[in-house]
Amino acid sequence: MSSVSWAPVRVVTAATVCAASLWAVPGPAAADGPHGIDDLRPGAHAAGPAEPAEPADSESRLDRRGVQFLPRREVPEPPEVSALSWMVSDLTDGKVLAAKDAHRPLPPASTLKTLFALTVLPKFSQGAVHTVSLEDLAGIEAGSSLAGLKEDMPYQVADLWHGVFLSSGSDAVHTLASMNGGWRKTIDDMQETARRLGARDTRVESADGFDTPGQVSSAYDLSLFGQAGLTDPDFAHFASTKWAELPQDGGPDAFTLQNTNRLLVGSRGVRPYDGLIGVKNGYTTHAGNTLIAAARRDGRTLLVTLMNPQSGGRNAVYEETRALLDWGFEAAPRAAAVGVLPAMAPGERTGEPQPVAHRPWPAAHRPRSVPPHEAGVAAQPDGERLIRHWWFLSAAGAVGIIAVAGLGTVLWRRRRTVRESPSGESESA
């Protein structure tokens, strides 16, 4: 074959080699973080390991088993406690700082009375008067805590709530439930309140929290109840009251109630916690000790829920809560969130707290939400996206070169056919 016949081959070969070299250009480097291992920005690798990324949604870590905490420099690890389940939240911005088995269903004991209060408290004026009847007190389980209400004696509604919050009195709960339309209706109302708040781990079978088959809640749900309650001024008042007269108007039969929350009042070997503002403690044989506790210091409010300590200590529920609160106040300024509680807004007509759209991540920690179909591209920084776009454009250009070369070859062959001699020999160049 003459040199003329090799010309188109050379063109096609050159175009193919160019295209192959462009396809061989590597894409962005595989990355452990958003900028990859080959990040050339000044100081990109000088500071040591990057801080762990926060979860992409508020429950991504709270749904996991075991202790959930994101280590960060200068942030101590949470203390070891024996409780089966617990959670520490910063109500200032809704961040959950750490948790253990936050959604584990466990019997709540009298901490369930917070849900009872969220359901019934807005329905009656605190100054309204109700005379306790024998029917009101029917059905109280043996061994239940009592406030000491007396049959045929008039009480203000505020007296009944002192009995609920301070003495954990089932007689006060039964009386208020009777005013609300009955025991069964109140249980149904409580379940609806739990549903509205997003407390999906909670199953209500007894309005006062007494051990009942099938009745459970969780550290997460108790946190929702505590958070919601503190948005209601009446709830917050009763939850933080240390002592009250029953009835509060006095009289020959009046006596003093003391709040059974030892961390609030300081009793039975427990020192009061500085800044504590409530909320509710509980105990049954089946549930063990349970506690919802909130404290405020320097403009920051922390909420701890703790269920069933296993250490066997008489005051374990209070001392373990103290340790978690101490840790929370130290860690909160720099701790990464493992979840975010939904923001609460008061109801327009009744004052009942209602969840609103999920609270956004704090500005310093907010991850960008990316649809799954965009995640592979949107997670890349601008520089890497430009490189990948250039790569695709270059490859497309190479395909165009091949197409042009092929078209030239066809035209050349047609011209060659016309110019061939009758003998079939090609002309010399």
C-alpha cells in the first residue's frame, strides 16, 4: 500500500489516542471528608483530624443503640452511668448533646404525670373550686402515692396540681381525670397528646403512671414532655414548687406538701442542684427510679431524662442525673449534636404546647440537606465539580474529533474511487 493510503489511518489513530488520553484523566480523589485527601488549601491538613460530621437528620443517631456522643476536641466524654436509658438536651437551641438508647421502651412510673399535666392542665382555671367526691377517688391502686385529699372537701384546681407535682398523688390525678370526663377518656386524651408531640414510643394504660401491662415510654419521649411542659407557665410553676399548703387557703385541716424530687429540695442525703427548675420524678417496682430534670445556668437550660439506674444506690437516679447535668453545662458550648428536638409553640386557643416544624440545626453545626439523587455531586466542593465538568466536556470533544475524522475518511475514500485508473492502481502522491 502507498503512503497515500496511510494518511487517513494516521488521522484516525491520532484522534483515537487523544480521546483515550482524555478518558484516562482521573476524576476527583476519593475523600474521607468534603474536600478529599488531596485538598491543597493552605492549612488544610495542619490541624490534625477533622471534627466528626453531625448526623444528616435529627434522629439518625438517636435511633441507634448504646451511648451516642460525637467526640470533639476540648469536649469531655459523658460520664458513665448505670441507667438503662438517658438523654441530655440543650433547650436553648434544641441540640441533643448525648444519649443512651433514647428510644428504648421502658415503664415511666410517675414521670408519665408530665403527659397527664400537658393534657389536662390547660382545661381548667387554677382558681376554680371542686369538691372531691367518693367517685373521684374510686379505683386508686393499692400502694399508690397520695396527696391526702379528703372526701367532700372543696379544693381549688391549683391545690390538685400541687398534689400531682409535689406528692405525685394518685388521688389528685384521679380527681382531675374525673373532672376531665373519666379515667378512660383521660388515657385516650393523653395518648392523643403524645401522638401530637411526636412521642411515638409512649403507650398509655394508666393516667398516673402506675405499673400497668403494656405501658411504656422512653427517654426521648420524656424529653418531649419536659420540653413542652416548660413552655407552659403553669406547668413550669408547679414543676419548680418545693413546698405548698394543702389547701392553699389554709384552715384547720391544712398541711404542708414537700416536693418528693430530692434534687430540687435537697433531702435524704441528696444536695439540691444549683439552678434546678423541676420537673418530675417517679418510682414503681417494675419501672425502678425515673426522673425528668431541668436546670438553668447563665442563660442556658439543660434537660436530662434518666430511666432505671442499675447501680442499686438509694439516690442513684439523682446522682447520675447530677453528673449528666454537670457534664452538659461543661460540654454544651462546643458539643456536637447527635439529634435535635422539635421546636414547641403554644396552642392558639388552649395554651397546649404543640410541635412545629423540626427545629433547624444550629448555624455553626447545620449540615446541608441534599436529595439522595444529588448527593454524589452536591457533596463535592466547587473546585471538584469544575474538574469533573471539564472532564466530561473534554471527553465529549474527543468524541467529536473522532466523528470528524471518520467523516474525512469517508470523503477521502470517495475521492480516491473517482481518481483510480482503469487498472485499479492508485496514483502516487
